[in-house]
Amino acid sequence: KVETFGASISFGKEEEDMTLKVGAGYINNMYAARNSTGGLLNLAAAGPGLPPIAAPLGFTDELAGYSLYAVFAQGPLWLSAEYVGAWEDADPIDTAVGSDIRPSALSLEAALTVPLGDQDYTLAAKYEMNRDQDAYGNPVGEVWGLGISTEVYENTKLSLNYENIQSTDRSTVGIGHTQLFLAELSISF
């Protein structure tokens, strides 16, 4: 018996120095798209076409959802946008939340590669948000970040990134704020 199903459609166009991809997806049960032990949204697992949503404790009904995405690249410029959302409000078993929620998430990213001296540098920016809150403290959150990367040796890349993360979490009654500074040296072979 098929209990969970989805569909997606996409369009892509590539020319000499330009790429465009757009798509949309539908799933009849966002909770079943992932396992039943995670938080409501997991953007890190997001992929074009299907919502990256898992069923938190306290939700038992099916929740249909959709996703939209677009990617555009031309020369040194790269842009990406993805939105994932539910068709309707989710009904938590625990009514202490005070209201229904409509899960959603948005991810926007941009990158530009520029030559400086003998090196090419890629400058990147991102913004991510989710609008989820359940009876178990899954946070509403926003993340924005900036990064720069360059090849320092053949097959060796240095990346420096900054992320500013803000979330409201009912379990801590307040706003959580985290700033991350990351330096990564990666070698490919």
C-alpha cells in the first residue's frame, strides 16, 4: 500500500555562459519525507524538488507540502533560492502551544567569483529562515552568512566563513544567538 507519494517538475536551460534551473515539488505527507525522530525542518538536508521535513513528536496527521526552487548562473555570478512550505496549518496534539503552525523554510544564496591579482576569489552570502514552532521547543530561526574562498595551491582551497544564527526556542524562553567563524583548508584528489 502506497501511503506517501510526491511529484516534482523542473525546467533547465543551459547556454554557453548561462544556466537556469527552476522547479516545483509536492508531497502528500511532509512528515514521512524523513524519519519520525528529527525536528520539523532540516535545511541542511534540503534538496531541490522535495521538502526536507521530519515529523516531530506530537504530530500524527499527514501534512501535505510543496517546494519551489530556482538556480541561475552566468559567468562569475551564481544565485539560488528555495522555499519549502505546508499547504495548511499543522495541528499539534499538545494544544498548550496556543496556536497551529504552518511549517516553512526559505534559503537564498549568492556567489560571485572575482579576480584579484593572480588569484580568483569567490565571495558568497546566504540567508536562511524557518518558521516552525511546536510544543517541544523546535525553534524559529534565521541564519545569514558571508564567506570567501580561493585556491591557495593546486587542488587546495582555503575558505573563511562567518555565520550569524538567531533562534527563538520556547524551551529556553528567549532568543538564542550564535556567531560562527570557520576556516577550512580542503584538499581534493
